[in-house]
Amino acid sequence: MNIDENNHVVLREYFMKKEKKIGEWTNEEIVLFHTIIHQSFSNKKNSSLSDVHELVVKELLSRKIGHSNFDSLDEVKKDE
């Protein structure tokens, strides 16, 4: 990914555009995006972030990367 002053890319937007191809992401991209989701959620609680988080956690677990509870985002939808 080339980033210059005229073509600034926000990481969250970069990953959100790739969401439908999550199976093609590298492990490093998935872990980084997981971190970005948690940071974004701590700034602004948003149901779409919790939906994306659920997708990322499923991918983490399917790759046997693992996932542990970190903050309130990890508690969303557990009761359903």
C-alpha cells in the first residue's frame, strides 16, 4: 500500500473496503484490523463495529490465531 500526501488512506477505511474478502487477508492484516476495531469502538460505540468485530473474531478462530476478551466490545452479542 503506497501512501503519499495526495493519497491519504485511513487504515479503518482500507480494511472496511476489504471486508468481503477477509478469507484472503494475511494473519497480520486480521490482527491489525482487530486492534483498529477495538480502538474505534472505545472512541465511538457503534453496532456496525460490533458486527465487523464478530466477523473478524470468527476468522481469527478459524485460523487458530485465538481471541481473548479485552474490553466491552468482546461482550457485545455474547448473550444472544
